[in-house]
Amino acid sequence: VLSRYENQITILSDYLEEFPETDEPVWILGRQHHLNTDKSKLLLDISARLWFTYRRKFSPIGGTGPSSDAGWGCMLRCGQMMLAQALICRHLGRDWQWEKHKKQPEEYHRILRCFLDRKDCCYSIHQMAQMGVGEGKSIGEWFGPNTVAQVLKKLALFDEWNSLAVYVSMDNTVVIEDIKKMCWSLPQSSGVAHSSAHLHRSALGRNKNTAGFCTGWKPLLLIIPLRLGINHINPVYIDAFKECFKMPQSLGALGGKPNNAYYFIGFLGNELIYLDPHTTQSFVDSEENGTVDDESFHCQQAPHRMKIMNLDPSVALGFFCKEECDFDNWCSLVQKEILKQQSLRMFELVQKHPPHWPPFIPPTKPEVTTTGAELIESTDKLFELEEEFEILSV
């Protein structure tokens, strides 16, 4: 009953949130749209984003846990949406469009299968909730933006198909040297990264390992958790925050209000545009041929908007750099549009690893004998290895 009531409220609010008549441009994940001339293209661009919401009637998490994430999984769903956007950019390109009932490439269905609500899917609600235990979050407990970022960073280590390098910044600082070291690392045969892993790109660019994969730059998912104020967002950050949605590398932002998470994908004036996970839908599984009935994974109504000053100051920015040149371009944009023009900076971008920090060791997949869901269910092994890494680095 509560789920049906929640859905009715969501649908009603969507009808009330039509875009206003304005000459101001709308920015969606690095793309500019004009309402007066291409509103239909804007809505198509928004509906192409994968939309993950609460689900019910999936297999209980951990075997005996909840079979629905309604009421607690909204930030996990937002994290899924940000990661899914990165995978779409990686395999299909930013300009890929989704159309109802149109046949989609195999890569699209493979991306979607990564997020189905099953314990054997690498980014399912099951995997994320159980990996969150290592971050101090009980299953069924609400996550914050930084916790979701840390969970995605760990789960990506087991995802060989997408082969992402996930960098989560510390202390509001992005270190260029560490990112390049991580993205140019060769695959390791052991669970410990070698200090010689960072080789010059000329030695890596055309080489392939025995599995046939290029051993060059690993596509980068960059997540920057931030605190943009104490109790409310500080107005000094607003222009810089909006500037991030204009960058071609933008994956939007995770945030919202206390215990109420949204996936922000753009802005119009001083209003943020977001996808809302607070709709409870039934569990969907893949079909025998591997395709997924995907209509419920795309928001086909006008998106929600909220005034930027109503945003909780705890957020996480996301960016995707498929090639090294994309990252270099992002660094240039940050220097030009954010750092040089702001009296109070949202974050710092530095060239070298701070000497007072512990040494940076690119994360690698721990050596364990199980795979898939069994691997994530036995997270104790993973956390023990991480503690050993920390001790060794100190």
C-alpha cells in the first residue's frame, strides 16, 4: 500500500514539474540544450540515462535480509546511476540514445545486467549493501555519498569486463600523479601492487596482455566527495558546482537532503535537475536470451528540479575520463573554470602526491579462491587484506 501511494505521489509531482518557458540554457551531463528550440532532444537525453529506483520482491540480501530496499537504498541507487552513466560513456558513448521498443546493442544489455537485483550481479543492491558492511554500514542502513563512493571503488576491483580505475579523492584533494599511476598500472599477478607498475605510456600504449586486453590507460571513474558548507550549502560554491555539469567528463553529482538521496544530472538557472530513486517497482530479471525488459529503467517523464540552495552540503561529484587526454582536458578545465576564479575552492587539484600522506598504492583485486556473490559475501577476507596493505604502507 505504501509503495503504491509513493508511486502516485511521484507521478503527480512529475506532472507539476514541466520546464518553464525560458531562454536560459539547460545543461545535462556536459551537453547544452535550449528549451525554446530542442525541448524534445532534452527529454530524450534525460530518458536515455539509466534510472534505478527502489525495488521489491528480489531475493533476500544475504539470504535472510531484506527483499526490498524501499526506505533505505536511495543513495545506493544513485551510486548505481552514476556508475551506469560511466559505463554507457565507456561502451556506447555520451551521445547514445535510448528509444522504447528499439533494439539495443549487446553492450547495453550487458551494462544493465551488472545492476540487476541479484546477488551474482557485480553492482547489484546485494553486493553494494554487503560491501557497505566493511564501511560501517549495516544492511538496511542509509548510506552517505562518500560511503557509496568507497563501495563502488571496492566492487570495481572485481569487474574485469569494464576494467575501471576508480579514484575517490581524500581531504578535498585530487592528486594527478596518483591518478596517472593508477590508470597506467599493468595488471598484477599478485594481490600487491608493485612500485614499478607506473610505466611510461609509450611502453604500454600498443601492448596487450595474454587475455587480449589493452594494457594502456584504464578508463577513469573519478569521484570527489565534498562538504560545501556546515548546515547549508555556502553560496560561494554555487557557480563552481554548476560549472562541473558543463564539463564533457561530467557524471553529475550524488546528494540531496538528509536521508533522501538524488542523482543530479544538470541544472537550469539556479535549479538542479535530478533523477529520483524514490519510486518502488517490482524486481526485474534478465530473460533467457540475456536481454532485459528495460522500460522501467528509464524515466520517461519530466525530471524533478530543486533550488540549489536547498541542497544538503554533503555531495559527491563524478567524472569519467575514457582516455588520458580526457583527464588532461578535465584538469585544464578545473584550473581555468573552478580554481582560478574561486576565492574559496571546492577542492584542490595538485600535481604531486603530498609528502605527509601515506604512499599511494594502486588498489588491486585481492587473491581469494571464490568468485561472484560468494566473494562479496566473504568480505572479511577483503578487509583483512586492506588492513595488511595499510600496515605495509605505513
